[in-house]
Amino acid sequence: MGRRNNKLAIALACIFATSSLSATAETLEQSINKALAIHPELQEALFGLRATAADQDVARADGRPTLRIDGGIGYEDTQYLSGNKVDEQLDRTELALTATQPLFRGFEVKYSVEKYDYRLAADQLSLRADAEQKAMEVVDTYLNLMLAEKMLQLARTNQIDHEKIREDIKTKVTSQLAAPADLAQIDARLANARSSTISAQNRLQDLRNQYRILVGGYPFDLIEPRPNYDALPVSLEQASAKARENHFSILAAKENVKASSLDRKIAKAGYYPDVDLELTSNYDEDTGGVPGKDQNSAIMLTVNYDLYEGSKRSNMRKASAYRYRQAIEQRKNAERTVALDVETAWYAVKLLKEQAAYLQDNVTAAQKAEEGYQEQFRVGRRELLDVLISKTETFRARQSYLDAYYRQLIAVYRLKLATGELLNALDVETPQEWTVKR
């Protein structure tokens, strides 16, 4: 009866553990979605995007009609120096209503609204570029965290193996079947194995903290992603072409160039007169030394032209020309940076994949050598030191393979980042507000 209860308890524990794993397991895509939702830099950029949209509405308002009311009340003292009239002291009242419809502003309104279309697109594209970069930080942390977990498992296994060997050697030394020097040798190796375990634990904890800051919670049961290798560019030239076409930093820089070109046209608007249609209605009482009410209305086509503004216009044109050149250089810099990132990621994927294959062969060979040394040690044909060295070589071979494998996996995602396709490749949905609408 007791055994049956024990079996039932074990079964229930297994079911609970399985359900707990499925509930807490977190994919790379889920981690990225969480990170993008809470990252302060992205929230900052989003508010900047909304501010640009509001600035565009301000620019549109400059071409819309305005309605202004002016009023005043006070005391008026009129003195006639000629002496022909009696001086007047009146309670003066003024009220005016003015409706103005701008007809022409030297195309400033048209170009300003159009400029903010480009600025808005640039902000949206920059936000997407920032989001891709933050997503890559999550990818890097996520995969390094998985690597750290496997490295810790490897270190613990290595430590346990050394502890078992020590127990065997200790028994042999006690039975005088092995020399005390063998025990000292294994003690030294065991201390090194335990040190490796502690180092792996420390590395894992650092990455767990880094993950918590990025994602907003500690990781549980991470699931290894499976990137689509078939979707990778087949050549460096193809990767570079994709980057020039898709990378959000380059696209944002191009939109900024277009916006800056319109700044130059806006700067020329001051050379044209302002033309308005103006409707005014005035209601005054006791003004100008004349008691009584006075009311008049007028509709006029008004023209205002500034003849001189202290070189303001020419300096505005000069500044806009410099900003245009600055935007062009920023675009060139973005293209240069992305080209370097593409080339670095492309060769990393290619070379690390080859390196991982060789290191996997190295693990297989090291395991066979270790097994052979252990067998020869049992029959007295090998020294203990030979066995320990072979075990260390296997341990290091496994470490090297895991490191190369995960670095190659990270490089795949870095190549996706460099070509502007990271979020799409991971099927991470972004808010509609981030999408450029044309």
C-alpha cells in the first residue's frame, strides 16, 4: 500500500512539474515582446513620434482661418489745445472681431506639412531601428543565458566525475593499491573543477540579472529558437542589397534628407508677401474724444511684405543648406555602418558554422580518447594523470563546441538585424503606430 502511494505521489509530482514547465516556459519571441513593451528608450521615441505628428498639425493650422476677438475698457482724457472745444473725459470701450483666411504664405504651409510627412516617417523608421536593436539585445542575452545554463550543467557533470574518481582513488590509497600522490593529483583537479562550477554559476547569475532588466522578470525554462537558415542570403552581395533596401536606419536617413530639402524651400517663403482675406467688425463707445457709440465693418484683401529683417532670410537659407548637407552625410554614415555590420555578420555566420562542425568532431574524438584511456587505466596501462588530462580535454572540447554553436546562432540573428529583417524573422508584431503610412 505504501509503495502504491509513493508511486502515485511521484506520478502527481511529474504531472505538476510538466504543467509548471509549460506554464513558465518562455520563447525568444515572448521575451522580445515583453522587452519592447517596457523599454524606456522606445517609450521615449514613441512620445517623440507623437510630438512630430502634433507639430504637423501645427503646420496645417497656419493655413486655416483664424477668428480673433479684441476688447478693452478704460478711461480717456482728451484735451483740445486750440481751445475751440471743451476737453472730454470719457469711459472708453472697444470691441473688435476679426476673421482672417490666409491665402498665400509663399508656399510655406504646403512645404511645412509635406516636411513633417517625411519627419514623421523618419521618426517611425528610427523607432523600428531602435526596436530591432533592443530585440537583438534580448536575443544576445537569451542565447548567452542558454549557453550559460549548459556550461553550468557541463561544469557540474565534470565536477561530479572528478568527485567519483577521487572516491575511487581514496579507497585505493587506503588499501595501498595507489600512491598518495595520486590522491593529491585528483585533489588538485577536483579543486579546479569546483572552481569552474562556481565561475559558471556566477556567469549564469549575471545573465539572469541582465535578462530581468531587459524583459522585466527572471527567465524560466527558455526554449531554444530554431532560425530558418534557408531564408538567409546566399551571398554577401545579396545580404548587402537587402540591407540597403530594408534597413530602417538607412530608410530613416533618406526620409530626413527629403525633409531637409524642404527646409530650403520653406526658408525662401520669406521672400514672398503674405496675402490674407480679412473680415473685421468693430464696436466702440466714447472713443477719440467723441461721446457715443461707433460701429463699422470691413472686408479686405490684405498684403504684407517685409522689406528688411536684418538678414534673417539669407541666414535661414544658409542654415537650411547646411542642414541638408548634414542629412546627406548622416545617410552616408548610416549606409557605411550598415554595410560593415552586414559584412561582419555574414562572415561570422559562415566561419562559425564551419568552426562548430570541426569542434563537434573534436568532441567526438576527445570522448573516444577518454574512454580508451579509462579502459587502459583499469588494466594498468595508463597513469591516473593521463586519464585526468583526457577528461579535461573532453570537458574543454565540449565547452568550445557549445561556445561556437551559440555564437554562430547569435551571428544568424545579427545578420537578420543587419539586413533589417530581425523582427519580421521572429514574427514579432509591432504597434500600428510604428508603421509608416503613405
